[in-house]
Amino acid sequence: PSSELYPSSPTAACSEDSECPAGELCIHGYCQVGCRSDSDCQVYQLCSLNHCSCKPGFHTVEHGCEDIDECLNNPCHSTGICENTIGSFVCRCPEGFIGDGFSGCTNPGECPRGDSDCPLNAACDQNGVTKCINPCEEEPCGPNAACTVQNHKRQCACPRSALYTGDPYDKNRGCVQVDCLHDTDCPLNQECVHFVCESPCDRVQCGPHGTCTVKDRQAFCECKLGYENNGRLNCVDADECKLHPCHYTAICENNPGSYICRCPSNLIGDAYGKQGSVGCHDPNICYNGNADCPPTSACIDINGTPYCRDLCEDPTTCGINANCSTINHRAVCSCRPGYTGNPKQRCELVECTRNEECRNTDICIRNKCVDSCQSNAKCGANTICISQDHQAICRCRDGFRGNPSTGCIKNIPCSSDDGCPIGEFCYKGLCRVYCQSDRECGSNEICEDGRCREICRSNSDCPDQFRCVTGNCEPVDRCFTNAECNENQVCRSSDRGYDSCGNPCETVLCGRNAICISNKHSAICQCLDGYVGDPLDQRQGCIKADCFKHEDCPTSRVCSDHKCVDPCIMRRGCGPNAVCEARNHAAICRCRDGYEGDPVSGCQLIDYCLKQNPCHPTAICKNKFGGATCECPPERHIGNPNKAPGCRHPNECPNGDSDCPPTAACLSDGGGPPMCKSPCGLPNTCGPDAICRVENHRPNCFCPHGFTGQPYNSLQGCTRIPPFCDDDRACPAPMVCEKRRCRPPCSTREECAARELCVEGHCIQGCLQDKDCLDKEICLDRNCIVGCRKDEDCSYNEACVLNSCKNPCDSPTACGTNAECQVINHRTECLCPNKFTGNPHISCQRVSTSCRTTSDCGGYNYACIETRCRVECSSDGDCAYGERCFNANCYALCRSDKECQEGEVCISNRCQIGCRTNEQCLDHLACVSNQCRDPCEGSATCGPNAECKVVNHRVVCSCPATFIGRPHANVACVRKPVRCTHNQECTPGHICYLGYCRVSCSSNQDCALNERCVENRCHVQCHRDRECFDWEICEHNFCKVGCRADTDCPADQSCIKNHCI
């Protein structure tokens, strides 16, 4: 059978013990080794759940149980003796001692041989009757001192954990509680000074330019920018000029907290000497481009050297008639007043700015007076343009009609409306178009009843041979000769059928901007005033004339072909470097500024260097436009190029140190002229490890920060100050050792901190009486310490003990074990803490509390372990006195069950939740291995498919519904057999097989525990026939219908091949 159903130990199925071999019992339907009671087990064993197990105090060995030697774990007190017993152990005191070997033994007897007869924590009192006594009781230690006995001797010590100090043997003063004993007792930003935690900054005066900070309990002055530490933690002005922060060509001036770099007089530039800077230089040289020039000039390369120059010195920078000015290093060109145009090329004279400045017939366009009709005026066909009142007016030519803006058509004569085209009417012998408003009529017409009617104000408003009568033009009398007409008329035939006087200009068409004048019976075309041209030319006609004589033009222009033109344009030109100027209507050539010669043939630049060289012989003369300039050559660019001593190398110093910046001196090496050099570069100027700085041309030697010594001594030099010291000998002279630091010696009390005196170069604290100290301090041994003279000097929870305010609860004997101590009015009061009980002056024990979850315990370090609230721990130190840490929880120590609380037993000297008998457990539990457990736990308690229940601590097995016990009781439960002839007689999930309903299955999981799925049917497993029903036999470990003999079959059948036939 499978190991899933049957344990490995059973040998056969059974129903009672008699069916099993000797030494086995029928347990849960199988023969196996077991027990019914303790008598069935070996010695030192107990019967539990039909199995024998070792009693407490024993452990399992190969052939039974063996006693555990508990003494190997030292369960007794160190003064006691452990004796192992069968199943347990005994702690006893050595002979001659009394007490409890588990908690401790003492010897109350005499000690004739002295201390050797007493325990190590006692001494022999030989005054009278010798006896062992506690020397701490006979001769107490000083106040606040802790007394212990070691090797029979009294040992007095000040409590270290409570920060006490003093003489523990002094019965008057004893130990005094202080703030600290070492620096590590204070916060990181404080140090221990005479047993008081103080900030190191309390004794440091950094001054108004520094702030004291603490790092690793050391005071440091953080000086403001521009200030430095002077060696005694004072911030003083730092002379930055000693570090040569300026360019070597500049002058450094030190100021409180800062410095200034400036260029010497007559030089400009970057005095601070930024990277790539040339420092101070001639103001006319621009090494940094336009940045070195004023806004009115620009940096221009001249023969390889950049110079600041005014761009307007070049006359070609701007055009003719333009003004030039340099702004922000750029040339700005603008036309002169009265001129306009492109100032970089040419500016023209402004002729007008508005129409009123021109003639009545002209308009102002782009500062020029232009005839109105020559502008953008557009007239239609058969029209003429008349310039009048600064505007162009379009009119139809004589004999034409219509809109002059779009075009005019020829007049159609008529005598009646029938002679006119459709939509027109005959009016005064001419066809007219009907009108809707006056705008559709002529300038001397009005629209009445849809027809344009002429109106007149004078005869001039009427056509020829008509005159104005009450607003109407009426025809005049006829004529036969010109003499009968006015001088400006002619007698001519008309379409009226007779000759009449008319205007001879009506038949004449003049050109643009021309008018027809009638004179002596003739028509004459002539140009309008101010116009010139051919008045008969129909295309061009007359054009506006700029001038008729030179005086009509500005003095800078001449009149040519009626136009004002620049006479310089008419001239062929002037020579090179010469300019043409128009003056008094004439062209005149002259040389440009800075040039000389014949302006007609050509001008040359004036050579000022040749005429009069203004430069020193060491300088270079450069001819420039407008004059000569003196420059020092690049290799000798220092000095005045115009006068003596001229130009020199920047490091030359012919006049001594005055030619050098303050950070250099004038030195000569014998091989050339004296040069400005740093004297710090000379050998042996300063000693080893010293820093050399030049001030006012002289070297200054000093020791760097962290060093001291003789900086001017070329042999001794500077010596590094050690970071720590123990005494003055560890410091270089003349420094002294203070607080393990080498510092300059003090000379006055003002150099020391508050409450310190200067004694032999050292700042030390001292006092003579209490009033010399601060509040809450007293003077002891000339030292100010925090202390007291009486209890009232202390807080209410302290007492004055040996001039020190102490908490009396700090004494280990103030209260009993596990008790809490509090101080009321300088006196102790003992009480047991929460969850403890007992006498607080002797001992308090933890109260055991039941729980279900940790939340029931109500403490952050409590946990619910085995229905008991237990304190969590990592070592015995986390537990109360009388407890030990086991499996991260505190357990009370014990020697027997009586020392444990209800519901606990003493196991391995620890009080644990457990039991000794079933009666100590609930009815549905049994005491198994000292624990109340459910005996039904485990797969082998009852047989397969059986239900397990506990009644009065005992196991009761029964078959569930639809199951019955095997023919032999207490073996297993099987399904109730249901007979059938076909599947319909079986319940769902069953099939009829060999006359019985069987459970259908697809795997073993569909079957009971003692069944297997074979051919989709659950079959009961077996080992022998008697494990099956009467009508079944066991074959191949499965029960199936069959027989072994004829007696197994009905009377009318026989057993053939295990089948009833």
C-alpha cells in the first residue's frame, strides 16, 4: 500500500490487540509498537497518545531514556553547589554556609582563621567574637560613593555612569556629581572644563570681524572675507597686498577687509590682471579692443598695434553734405540740416517739405517741387490736365463731354430729342444724358427733373455767342466779320446756320501744362507760368522748370537747362585726395583736411614726422591724419614717448625703486640695466618653510598658518606647530600648550576668556571664594565647579551630597530590585512599576498577563507569546532582575512549579506556559509533552476516513455519514454498500458495477483516503480478505466481489476461480 495511507511501522491491519504479534498493540486498526498506559513503557517514560516518551529531566538515547545532567548548564548560584539527581537537580550551599544555593549562600559562622573563613564578599571581624561581616556596613564609604567587597576588602568608587568624581573614601565630601568627566560626556559642540560642559567659544574672542564655531570640540574663528586669524583666535585685517593680487604693472592698496588694485597715473588697463590681461598700459593702446577705448573712439590696428582713434578722422567715412560722429565705438553718419538722402553716400538739398512751399501749380514729392499733372495724376481720353491749387484737375476738351477721369466722348449736335441716342435728350443743340444728381452734371450745371441745366454767373460762364441772363446763357447776335467780335474772338460759321462770334481756342488743342490764349482774333498756345517746353507737343507738352537763372538755385547749385544741378557733377573732377565744393554757383577743388598739394592734379598726406618730429628718440613717430603720434615700441612700451626719459622696458628702473610697483624692487645682476624684480627670488631671503611677500619694494618674511619660528633666519626658518600637545615642551618656543593645542603665550588677562587669568603665558581658570564663580557654582580647591552648599541649592528632585547636587535615586541601594525610585523634596520614594508587584524596598516581580494578540499587552516592547505577555529582549540586560532572555523574550527563573504563576510550569528553570496532567487543560485538550494540545492533531490518530473528537481529554473515533466501519471495528471507515442492477439506481456521481454503486473518478483525489481510482471507479485498498465485506475478497490490494470457497456463495452456486457461479 501507498505510504500516504499507512505509516511505515504498522505490520498488519487489526481490530484488537490479540491479533497483533508480541510486543505490538492494535492502534488505529494496525499492529504497531505503542502503549495504553505508563506501565506499557520503559522506566523513565510516560505514555502519551499511545506512544512512549521520556519524562521531563530525561532525553532519548538508543535503548531508552537517559538522565539529563542539568548541572552542566550552571543553574545554581555561583556560591552554591549543584547536585544532579534522577530527572532533576538540587542547588545546595556548601557545608558551613547558609542560604539558598539557587539564589546565593552565606556563612553566618565564626572565622577563626580570618578572612579565609568568609566568602569573598565578606570580611572577618575579629573584635571580640570572630564573625563574617559586610565591611561596607561597618565602615561606609563617602557620600554618594558605591561600596563593594572584593577579596574581603572594602572597595569605594564614585559611580561612573552617573558622572561622579571626588574621593570616595572621604567620609565628609565623598563623590560629587558633575556635568562631565571627559569631553565625550559632553555634546559634540562642547568640551569638559573642570567637570563642566562648556562651549570652547566661551573662552574665545574672535572680534567683530569673526564668528566662533566649534568642530570636534575645538574652537575656530571663521573670519569674514578680508580678515585672518592672528594665531590667538582673533580676526584681524588681512593685508591682501602681501599675496600680490594685482598685476605687476599695477599698484595694490590695502583697505580694512579688502584691497584695491589701480593703475599708476598716465596708465590705464586691467589693474587686477585677469587671465590673458596685459595689465596697465598706455591709454591710447587698446589690447582688449573697444573695451579699452572711450565711447567716442574705436580700436583700430595701425601698423600692427591697436590704437584708439576717432573714426570720423577719415573723410571717406560719411558721404557728401553729411555730418560724422563716433558713438559707442561706431561711426554715425547724418545729413546736414537742410539736406536729405543717404548720409553714407550723398545728401541732397531739401527743396520743400510741404506743398505750400511750392508754386500754386506744383506739389512737394520727396522734398522736390513737381508739377501736379506730372505726378500721379491720371486723366481719361480726350481730356486736358490743369495744375491748380497744388492739385491736378482733369477736364474734357472742347467739343467733348463725359467724365474726364474715365474719358470724354465727342458732342452730338441735335435739334430735338429724336436726334439723340436712346436714353439721351437734346439740350441747347447738344445730346445730353439724363441725370440723377448734380454730381453727374458739369461744374456750371445743376440737375433738374433728370436733366443737366447750365447756370451762369457771368458771360464768361457761357459759350461763345451766349451771354448770361438770370442764370441762363442766352445766344448773342450773329456776326459777319472778325471786326464785329471782341478782340479775343473770331467770327466763324456755326451749326446754327449763321456766323457768330466765338473763341478761336475752341478749335485748338495745346499740349500738357499749356494754355490757349485768344489775342487779336487768333489762338496762341503757350506754357503755363514756371513751365518750359513745346506748348503744341501733345505728348510731353510743358514741364516744370527748376530755374531760369543761377540765382534761382542755391549757392551750391547752377542753373542748366532750367534745372538746378551740382556744378561739381558738370566738372570732370578734382585730383586724388581732393574734394570738389560748390560755392557761389561755381565748382572749386580743394585738398582734403590733412592733405596738401595741387587739388587739380592731386594732394598728398601731410608728413608731420618729417616737418617737426615731436617724439623722443626712443619712441616711434607715426604720421597720422591730422598730425603725428608718438608711440613706444612693443618691447619698450613703458614711459612717455614725447619727452625724456622716453620709452623703456616695463621692468627697467633707471630711477630706482620708484620705477617699480610696490611689489618689486630695482635690482641689477651686473649684466645689464637694473630691472624691477621680486627680491623674494633672491637666495636665502627667508628661512625654510617661510613665506616671502614684497611690500614697498622690500621683502617681508613670515611663517604660514600652522607654523611658527624665525622666518628671517635662513637656517632656522619656520617650524610646523604640532596639532596636539601634552605640555609646553611639545610646542616650539615661545608657544605654550593650552587644552592640548600649541598657542602663543598670553601677556594680559584681556587675551584670555572670561573666568580665566593669564599666569606665566597660560590662560587658566581660578577662584578664591564662591562669589568669584558663576551662578550655581562654588569654589573648591581654587576651581569653580558646579556644586552646592545645601539641599536648597539643588532642584527639588536632587539633594546636596558632598557639595554636589545629586539624584539620590542613582544609588544602587536606594530601592529594591526592579523597583522605581523617585525624589520628592530631596528624599527618595520607592514603588513597583506598572505590571510589577511586591515590596519596592526589597524586590518587585513582573505580573504575568494573559493575552490573545500583542495589542492586548499594551506595551511597545511587549509581545504575546504562548498566550502570555512577555517583554522582548536581545540579552539578559533587557530583562528585569530574576529574569533571563530566552528566544528574544524575558522568562522568570524558577526551580519548581510552585515558583511560577497559575497556568505555568517550571521547565529548564524557566516559568513557561504548560501542564503536568490532563486536568490542567480544557476538556477538549490533553497534556502532551507538558503542553495542552488537541490529541486529534496528526493523521494517525484515527483510521482513514474517520472523524476524531475529544471527550474529557480522550480521543473518540467515528465514521461520518454514508460511511460505516469495516467488519472489524476501529480499523477504518468505508462507504456504505448500495446494491444496484443499472446506473439509474445510483446517486449522481456513482455508477453501477458488479451489483454495487461505485464512485466515478478521474484521479485519486476524487476517492476516499483508503481508495484508489482504477478504470474511473474508486476501489477500496486492502491487505487481506477480512478487511473487505463478506461478499468481497482482497486481490492485488483492492477489495472486489468474489469468493474463496463454496461456502462464500449462495446454496445454488459454487466458487469457481474466485467467482460464485
